Amino acid sequence: MIIGVTGGMGAGKSLVAGLLGKLLRLEVLDADIICRNLLQPDRPGWQGIQEKWGPRFFDPAGNIDRPALRNALFTNIVVRQGVERILHPLVRQEIIRKAVEKRSCPTGMVVEVPLLFEVGWQDDFDWVVVVYADRECCLQRIIRRDQVSAENAIKAISAQMSLVEKALLADSVIENSGPLALTILQVCHLTRILQSFDA
């Protein structure tokens, strides 16, 4: 089974994907890590950014200037859409390649994909889990984690599909606004449900 884990920024997708992977003993593939790898020097994503914007998002050593690019992604919809057009097809290609490998053997995979519904990839997965947290909780997590202003955090959340919409499209929802123990309990319960399909 190929399981997709998604949600909004700050909802706790990585936590849930990691827990699911451990409990199900499956590899966890993170679309954000694939993106980071694609942005290494001379990789396809790096080349795409350079071709489109020249030196704008590069440091003097020729590496992607991640803070500058992140700030543009938060504040400039044209840049965000341009980066998505470059990276999304490359990321999907890598996920599908790994999924084909996993389907050919008796194991599965958990894949964390932040924009799964926005880019229409839901049919690439056997089961989709949405991690939900209330808006204020997500905002505070983004501000702490990314060291950005409240204004930029609000812009980032507003650029994505609402978590309520995502939750209504999911096969399962994990509510992650409250205590960690409650989130773990929900993931344990979901694990039992997913394991029952292989019984």
C-alpha cells in the first residue's frame, strides 16, 4: 500500500508520516526532501531556477539562497507558481519511480506530500491521510519553525487549500491541535485499520 500524508503548513505532517512509517515498518518518503535534493547544484531543479531567474536566488558560491527563495515563495505568487511548475513534475516522477519499486515487492511506502490535493496527485496513492490542526496552532508553529513574521505565515497558509477542504477529501484524518499523546493514539488506531487490509 502506498500511503499519502498531507495537510497544511504547520499541521504536523512530518510527525504523523514518521509515526506511521515506524508503526507500519515502511519507508517514509518526504516530498520536501526530494525538492531539497533537486535544488542541489547542477540538479534539475537548480538548473530550472537558474534558467528562469538567473542569479536572483543564488548565493556567491552558486548554491540556492534558501532564505531568499523561501521569502519569495511566501510573498510572491508569481515566483511560487514558477517554482512549482519547475519542481512538481520532477517530484512526482521520483515518487512514482519509488512507488513502482515498492509495488513490485511485498512492502509499501508512506509519502509526505504537502500539496497533494492542490496538484491533483490523490489518485497516485492507495490511501490518503490528512493531518489537521486549527489555524492558530498552525500559525504559531510556522512562526516558530521558520522564523518568519505572523504576516508571512498568514500569507503562506492562505496560499494553500483550506484544511477543512482537505479533510473532507481524505480517507483518514488525524487531528493534531492537541496533546501529542492524542495524536499518537489516533495514528496507532489508523495503523491497525491499515494493517487489516493485509490480513
